[in-house]
Amino acid sequence: MTEPIVQSLTAVERPPSASGARTLARFTVDLDGVRIFGLLLRELPDGTRRTVAPNLGGQHVITFRRDLAEKITNAASNTLAGGHFAAEQSRSAA
């Protein structure tokens, strides 16, 4: 499987939830030609970040293996921190 490619990312300013987690961004990622919209990048009170899938009827519409979730979270965090979109990097490397 190739690395996740962040297609778009929008920073979000929301107050922390009751659990203390803050939503940092909403983003779209491409995984080997499958584009997933509406993912959220959240930061927990201890500083760790997680990717959260959208909900439909109170259930997440997709889940990820731990290793893949970490790659997606890292790609979104890097993009949020001012890094280039992975799609731009792969285009310029070609």
C-alpha cells in the first residue's frame, strides 16, 4: 500500500469536547485510489493525535488498522503544520 495522500485539509477552531479532545482539522485522504472525505484530526489532552472517521447514524463509516491510522494521522499533522500536500510532492517528484 502506498502512503496516504492528503488531498485537502481545512483547519478547524472548536472548543475541546467534554473528553478534552480538540478537533484541529477536517481533511480528505487518498488511499490507493480510494478517496475518504470528512475525516477529523483530533488532539487528545495528552497531546497525541488521532484520525476520526465521519459518523452516520451514530456509527463510524470506516475504521483503519492501527498502522494505517498512524500514517494517516501523521500525514494530516504534517500538512496542518505547514508541510506540502503529499499530492504536490508526488507531482513535483515525477
